[in-house]
Amino acid sequence: MIKCRCCGQILPKTDLITYSNMPKSAQFFPKEAELDAECGVDIQLKQCAYCGLVQAAGQPVSYYRDVIRATGVSCEMRKFREKQYQSWVEEFALQEKKIIEIGCGCGEYMAFMEQTKADVYGLEHLTASVRTGKKAGHRIYEGFVETEEYLIPEGPYDGFYMMNFLEHIPEPGVFLRGIANNLNDGAAGLVEVPNFDMMLQKSLYSEFIQDHLSYFTEDTLRNVLEMNGFEVLQCGSIWYDYILSARVRRRVPVNVDGFLKKQEQIKKQLRQFLEEQKCMGRRVAAWGAGHQALANLSLLEMADDIVYVIDSAAFKQDKYTPATHIPIVAPQRLEKGEVQTVIIMAAGYSAEVWGIMDKEYPGIEKVILTEDGLQTIN
């Protein structure tokens, strides 16, 4: 039983395709003395039926935490990265802000990012690469985001970038959540992976290697990012369609200040109304025992001022409101003359209740509690 690397659901037993006798890794080259014992591996590709991610089912290579790049960067790639990084930093106003490259190798790309005037750091697992990068003048910390709780030195950061590294990670969800937990709310990100859409379009069967555990299309890259703490602002192919590049932002918590402000505003208005009713010797009931009314009775602290709650649903009658413990009665109770004012709290049925009271209980004052406070109908 194999679980999806992205969403954790059980993968199908059948493979999309199996490639036999494949190189066991991109970085293993046997010596002559090792040839008799050396053999290929089977790469089993499966697709999750839930999130859609295509993935290799086998074990990761031993060095998956390390970033190993070919020595040097081509002139064309250097110019491309310099322009790309400058644009990204300017778009998110990251000049003089702390950003980090996750899986920075020896700092090859850090050299380009440092030209943008951002405050650039790197995180790399391979000790030799860390030493090389530090000798070149880069600020690199040795480590790997193994868990969601992993702390990167100097964090939290205002931005991060990751170049062709996510596809190597056995648990990309945990990895991304760990990165997100080292970022400030709203922090910018630049995430790139090989473009599986292009592989599919051109049938590039030779692109498969056990080093790459996940094969991301634009859709599945968006999925894994959005499921693990990020908003995807832009995603598309670059560099002759070989790379998918996503500009992301760490998800900002929903602002709930409006709820608290509205609650306090209505509570203040209602308190004034109830005090006026008390001064006039008028007793007050409420009409409506729906979930909104029940919440208002509690949140607006109405329990001590409401004689009873009226509701037309027979199964609620002769019971009590939860939390506030106010009796719930049938509308006919109004005929006894125990209350002189009714606060209608029937949500979408409030206008209908108003009409019923107008017809059957015209001598009782009434007011509707809406999402904007107390209102009347002319």
C-alpha cells in the first residue's frame, strides 16, 4: 500500500508505466570493479486519483537532501536569472529584505540574487557545498527542512526561492509547510520544477530518473503549493518550456476584525434598546431559535433580558436555548400578554414573522435584529 507524496491518499495498485533497467540515480557512475554487482532499477510511475500528481513509487536516492548542480552556469542562463530575479525582487519590494534560497548548492544562483540588493541567505544540506559557498562569500546555513517544526537560522524570512529541488523531496507537503513556518505572513516565493506538461506533450520518455520523485504539471504544482500554505499568484512555463515557474505568497490569515467590530457595534445598540424597554417597564421576548438567533442570544449577552424565545417549530417548543437556557415557546404564548416587545431574529424569515405579528399581535411592539443591527419595517 503506497500513499501519495502530495495528499496522502492510497495510490492505485497498477502503474501508469514501468521503466525497467533504469540508472539507479543521476549521480552514480560505477567503476570497472563495480560492474559485476551493479544493476539497473525499475521506475514505477503512478498517478494519484485524488490530487492528480504523477510520482515515482520507489525510494528516494540517498543524496536527495543535497543540491548538486553542474559546475558553472551558462552565459544565457546567467542573463536570464539576473533579469528574472531583479523582476521578482522589485515586484514584491524585497530590496534589503531577508530572503533565502532553499537548496542553494554552492551558491551558484545566490550570486545572481545578491545583485538585486535583497538580503540573501541560503540553506544547503551538503557540507562540502556549504564550505565552498561560504568561501565564495555567501551566507549559507547547513541544514534541511526535515519537519514542519524545523527552524532555519535568522528566520522568519520575507521571501524564499527554490530552483528545481521540490521534485526530489519524498514528502513535498511536509517540506513546504516547514518552509512556510519560517516565513512572515505574506512572504513572497519563487518555486521552480521540471515541466511535466512539456514532457507529456513531447513524449520525453528519457526524462524519467529515480532522483525525481514527483512530476509536476501546472495543475499539480498549484495543488501542492496551495494545499501547504501558499497562494499561487502566477504559474507558467519558462526556459524553452523545460521549467515550470510559480510566484507564490505565504497565505495570510483571514482578517476577522470585522466580526468583532460588528458584534460590539450591535451589542452596544441592543443594550441601549433593552435598557430603554426596561425603563418603560416593558418585558421583551425574542422570536427565532435558529442557529443565528441562538448565537446572538449568547454573543450579545441577552439571556437576562429575554423572557422567552418564540419559535414555530414544534420540536423546539417546551425546551430551552443551548448555552443561554431561555424557555422556547409557541407563538400562541404571546396571547397571554406577558411581553410588550418582541425582537425578531428569524434571519431570512424575519419579514414574514413581522407580517404575522402585524396581523395577529398588532398591540405588541416589534423590531428586527439584522446583520446591521436593529431595524423596523415601514
